[in-house]
Amino acid sequence: MGARSDDETVRRERDVFLRILELGAERDPRLFLDQALELFLELTGAQLGYLALSSSGAIDTPEFETSRGIDTQATSDVRRSISQGIIAAALSQGETIQTLSAFADGRFSDRPSVKRSQIGAVLCAPIGSLGVVYVQETRGGRPFPPDVEQYAALVARLLAPAARSVLADRAAVVTSDPTRPYRERLRLDDIVGRSAALANVFRHVGLVAPLDIDLLITGPSGTGKSQLARAIIANSRRAVGPFVEVNCAAVPEALFESELFGARRGAHSTAFHDTEGRVAAAEGGTLFLDEIAELSLSSQAKLLTLLQARTYQPLGAPAPRRADIRVIAATNSDLAHAVEEKRFREDLYYRLSVMPVDVPALAARSDDIAPLARHFCERAAERHGLGTIVLTRDAISACEAHDWPGNVRQLAHAIEAGAIRAAGSGRQSVHPSDVFPASQDAAVAETLGEATRAFQARYIRDVLTSVDWNVSEAARRLDVARSHLYTLIRTHDIRRER
């Protein structure tokens, strides 16, 4: 019995070390966390667990975290307890700490989270200075075996270099993003992308946003000029003021003056009561004039007066009014060429284009296609209640290879339609044929290989869900090695629903 026990110990340790080596090769922080937490849960036999990592060492605000068997409220309780109690002790002392029963332990028994969750045995181990792993049993569960604390400390210590490597790789990816310096000091959260071309746009935003000057934003249709205008204002002193948008192409010439400046009752045949114009609505804020090249020369003259004198006169009003507004105009036309052809006033053009901001076509920022596509897929899934749905690598590659004459707007519509088609087919992954249904390649029926891969991904996801993402149990049911299952998870881009 003793020999067999020693052999079992050796095999167990060997398996643990092999698992740690496998983890050392993992570059995805989220997969690393999931696999590491699973290892600790298997090692301790715990029911519940939480693991967090932070390259700065600020574990109370982790960069990455994962949990198993813990609901959102309980996870929040665990995170809050990082600054106090057993987790704080483990971090400050740099050693593994456990209690046989938090519910009966005088140090923790009076905590609301302990009472609410009936927490039994708890074990907490620091992962170097980068993270912490916390596992627990509910009240009535058995305490951890005597050797578990020793093993947990060893595994946590051995995992620290791998964790450091994963976080360093992640930091390298982040620092390779040329938009990052601007995102750190400007409010640009709603603009997705990491290309050098987008970084150059952000540089211009940083220059013009604080200046209370009128602006001209140029760029092809569908590039997000309206969104950029809002970003500029979000970083200006007018951020809290109104943002009033006018599509100049949609306003008839005869109504432009009353639409912009307002009208007193009786000022014209349809003025049955006093109406407030867009300028008054934008008071203290911003007036955004989209498609400004569509204005007639007469309307351009009236707009020029507003820009030069900062006054306007509602139709039928006895006197002009002051206007405290910032004007941002946008166009997809070549205004310089329009000036040469006498279709656009030269003085208005120069008034607006003191510091113009040009938004490049999507073709000039191809590095942004993949993150944009993923963003639009997530947004479509949320908007239409599709659940977790992701783009396959082939779909992303197809998007990157595609010509997008309609730019970001066209990409957004194509991805949204693709996500809906995929969900309608009972799939949680979007394929090229979903995004490009009319293309010759996509019109070809799904090959046997594609159908097999789709079935495999769906089956693996179903098995993982049925065992609450216990990868070891899923591997046993699928009759594959655990390491191979992790490879399949990465290959099919299978993600756990949160």
C-alpha cells in the first residue's frame, strides 16, 4: 500500500508539473486563468474558486479575473475582501493561508458575505506579486486535506513566472497599439481601432478639441465623421452642452433659414406659432452640420454670417440674437474642388478649414477591420438577444481581404446581418458565408469539412456547458486528452458565457 501510495504521489506531482508546463505555453490571459483555476480546484477538491492577475500588483482592481461556481454578488464580495481578511493576509505575507471554516472562524464569521454564503473551508495563495487564487467550500463541506496547502503553495509559486510571461505578452500587444497614448488622455472609448491612421486622427483630435474654433471634418461616406465630432466635443469645454445635428442634405433650401434660426408666428405661411431653431437649441453647446457641401450658395451666405458675427435673427424677429455655439461641419465632398467650380463659397471654406480633420477610408486603416468586426458582432448579439456569438477566424480573414467601399458603416451592416444569419441557423459562430452570402465563394454549399468543424465546435461547447466548464470532466466525456481539448477550444474560438 505504501509503495502504491508513493507511486500515486509521484504520478500526481508529475501530472501537476506537466499541467504547469502546458500553462506556460498559453498566451491568452483568459484561457490561462481558466486553466490555472481549474488546476487549483482539482488539486484542492474545492467547489468554488476565484483567480485574479494584475501586472501592476493591484489585485483589488485586476486586469484579468475568472471564477467557478461563484455568482456575480459572491465574486464582488471576494474582490472586496482582497483589502482585508484572509486574502489581504496572504498577499501581505506572501504565503498561503487557509481556515478550516470561515463560518466558524472568529476572524471572518461576522462578515456579511461569510454569513450569506455559508462559507466553510477557505484557502488562498498568492501567485507571486501578480495575482491571487482563492478557493472555498460551502458550510458542511470537508476541510482541505493536510497536504493541500503545501501543494497549493508550490503550484502558485511555479505558476508565477508563467503568469508574468502571459501578462508581459499582453502588455507588448497593448503597447504596440499606436492609439493607446491618445486613449489614455482623451475620451475615445466609443471609437474602435488600433491602426496608425486612426492614431493620426486621434492626434488631431487632441489638438483641436480644447480650442473653441469651428471645424471641418472630411472623409468618405461611412467613415464615422459624426462619431468623431462627438468625440471632439467630449474632450472640449462644451462636453456637457447640447449636441445638435443637422443633415444639410435633408433640409429644403426654402426652409433652411427657419430650420436653423427659428421663426416668429406669422413670419411665413407655415409659421403658426413661434419655433425655436437649431442654433438656439445648441446654445452653450455644439451645432453639427453634416453634408455641408449640399447647402445652396444662398444658405451658405446665411451660415457665414452666423460664423463671422456669432449672431442670428429668427424670421420675423425684431432684432438679432447672440449665439454661444461651436460649429462643426462635415462632408464627403472635395470642398476645394467645389470652390474652384463656384459651388461652394471660398470665404466659408476658409472659415471652416482652419484646422481640418480628415477621417481616412477603411482601406487606409485595414488594421482596424478585425477589432471593428468583433465589436460589431458583440453589439449585434446584444442588440438582438442572440446570446454569445463570435466571428470565426475565417470570417475575420475574409473581412480583412474584402473591399469596403461603404467603409465602417458597410462593415457594421454586413457583420450585423451575418450574426443574425448565423443565429438563425442555430450556430454561435459567424462564418464567411454568413457575412458574404451573395459572393460566388459563399454561394457554394458548405463542405463536409466545414460541416464537421461546425458540429465539433457545437458538440464541445454543449459538453463544456453541461459540466460547468470543468475541462477535465469534459475531456473525460469526450475521450480526449485535456491538452487537446484546450487546443480545440482555441481552434474553434469557444468562449464561456458569463
